[in-house]
Amino acid sequence: MTQNIFETEADELTWVAEDIERALADGLRAEEIAVITKKNKTLENLGKVLLSKEIPTALSKDENIFDSEEVRLLDEILEYLVSLRSN
């Protein structure tokens, strides 16, 4: 696992878009890629970056994925893993 630290949201979104671009070039289908963010505005900004690179996008704001049991469980697992690294 790697951790990237970005100075600005724009830097992070550019990196995400370039990573998606690489995955598509390696044969991954766009339908198999999902990006989850805390704020819809971040997804909207990412969508603009992806469209500027002619990468197809679909944005769904109908549900808050962070309310799902699966995401809460994943959050607990990630918090546990982070706690192991800091001990």
C-alpha cells in the first residue's frame, strides 16, 4: 500500500485522473472503475478533469454510500490497520 500526499485538491484529482488513464490503457474497462469521495463537489471536480482527458464519466449523487454497512465496516478495518502502523 502506498500513501500519496498532495498539496492541493487539483493535484490529487490530476493524479487520480492519470491513474485511471493508466488503468484504461492497461485494459481495464471504464465500467469497472469507481471513485468514492466524501463530498459530491470533489466528484464534480474530478469529472471535469476526466472529461478534459476524454475519459467517460457517470456521476451518481442519489445515495450516501458512507451510510452503508459495508463502508462503515471498511472504515473500521482501515482505522484498525492505521492503528497497527502507529504502534
